[in-house]
Amino acid sequence: MITAYHRPRTLKEALSLLARPNTYPLGGGTLLNRPSLEQFAVVDLQALGLNKIHKNGNNLEIGATATLQALLDSQHIPPALQETIRLETTYNLRQVATVAGTLVSADGRSPFVTAMLALDASCTVFSNQYSVIILGDLLPYRTETLHGKLITKIEISLNVNLSYESVARTPADRPIVCAALAQWPAGRTRLVIGGWGKSPTLALDGNEASGVEAAARNAAQDAADEWGSAEYRSEVAGVLAKRCQDRLNENKTSYLIR
Ligand SMILES: Cc1cc2nc3c(=O)[nH]c(=O)nc-3n(C[C@H](O)[C@H](O)[C@H](O)COP(=O)(O)OP(=O)(O)OC[C@H]3O[C@@H](n4cnc5c(N)ncnc54)[C@H](O)[C@@H]3O)c2cc1C
């Protein structure tokens, strides 16, 4: 339960409030507003001007408090990233949930985080100075790393081809297995598999796309839970990785024909 609410106007003020015990940053509040037995204070980030989305050359800088819907509406992001935002949550929640709040609280079944990890997103974190942490390093240690700190910005490269595939009980449900494949012009290829656990799993980060199916199967080989067996997930992950690769190849061909 929220017992105190603060709305600072500067980052410095926000940080001094966050140094207090049991005090958390409030993005959209869709998670923090849920009923809880813990008593805590929140520091609302909405007056800090951290909601801008800005294209800087080949990079997209996404303010931490930009909403998922604002990012979806941005003209710059690749269609596959748009698809993962639509799958992440409903239209109403997308208007409220922030990009940073989602990266901090999402689990391994998050289509959006699976895609952002494939894109090798980086987060700018502010404590008494700014530092940049790649999402892959942040995800496993979110609570410890962000204690008393704030994500101010998230950055992705736009010079990347991205594809996303998933299997779920219904088309709009959270995935049981999902795959996001990102490919840079020089050949760098990152494959991320999601659908279980605390965060999606990086299956491959290499200089070429060969071996994506085997990497996907390996990434899911221990992925058993109440939603699916490891054998099932491993098999499906390989199929989804292949579909992602086929989609990227189709896009390349259509680009060449145009
Ligand atoms: C009806 C409903 C259904 C939902 N279903 C799901 C679901 O299926 N799966 C799922 O994963 N989530 C679900 N959620 C949770 C929630 O919607 C998402 O996790 C949401 O994207 C969180 O974003 P937010 O901006 O609202 O975060 P908040 O609630 O504001 O914050 C979430 C966490 O992130 C931290 N945080 C926020 N901003 C920053 C920042 N800039 N720097 C550092 N830390 C920060 C907060 O301190 C908090 O720990 C659901 C919520 C609702 C209300």
C-alpha cells in the first residue's frame, strides 16, 4: 500500500527522496498501485520531463517515462517492435505503463522485453552521475542495481532488422514461447527466446545468423514450468527462430526488389 506520495521537479530532489527507506520510483503505477501488504512511499517521475522520444541519427532515445502507447505511436520503431508492444498489454494499460517501469517489472513472458533485449537496448541510469547499463546486464540484477537510482533513458539502434514470433493459447495472450531476432547490416545477429522465468534468455549474439535454430533449442532446454515442458519449449523455440530468420530474409528480398 502506498503510504506517502512525492512529486519532485528535479532529478536531484527525486534521488534524495529515493534514498529514504521503502521508497520506490513511480512510473505509470500500474504495478505499484496493485494491492500489497508492504507499506511504501512513491516518487512520481511525471514532472521530470523524462517522457520524450527522440531520434538521434540511427538511434532512438526513449525517455524512461514515455508510455508504451507513445512508443507504439512513434513513427520510428520497426513493425516487429510495434507488434510486441501491442502484445505486451491492453490499449488502456499502454496509455499508463511506462517503458522503464515495464523493463523493470516484466518477467520472461514479456514480448516487449524479449524484443528490446534482442535489439541490445541500453539504459541510462542516474544516481549521483549518469551511467549506461546494457539491458542484458541489468535484467538479472534489476532490484540490486536500481536501488536508490533511476532509469532516465533507454536507447536502441534503428539500423537493425527485427522479427518476432510467438506461440500462445490465444493470439493476444502472453507467449508460452517467443523469439526475437535482430540483425545489424554488418551481420551481427542477436536471438532472444522468452516465455518463461524471470526474464527472457539471450540465445545467440554472433557475427552471422547460422545456427539460430540450435541456439534457440539450447536456450530453452531447461525451460519447464506449469505452462509447458522443456522438451516442448525447446522444439518450438527452434521452429520460431527459423520463422524469424525466414521473415528477415523475406524483408531483405522485398527491399532488394523495390
Ligand atoms: C490489470 C493489470 C494486468 C497486468 N498484467 C501484467 C502481466 O500480465 N505481466 C506483467 O509483467 N505485468 C503485468 N502488469 C504489471 C504492469 O502493467 C507492467 O509491469 C507495467 O508495464 C509497469 O509499468 P509502470 O510504468 O506502470 O510501472 P510502475 O508500476 O510505476 O513501476 C513498476 C516498477 O518499476 C520501477 N520503476 C518505474 N520507473 C522506473 C525508473 N524510471 N527507474 C527505475 N525504476 C523504475 C518501480 O519502482 C516499480 O518497481 C499488469 C498490471 C495491471 C494493472
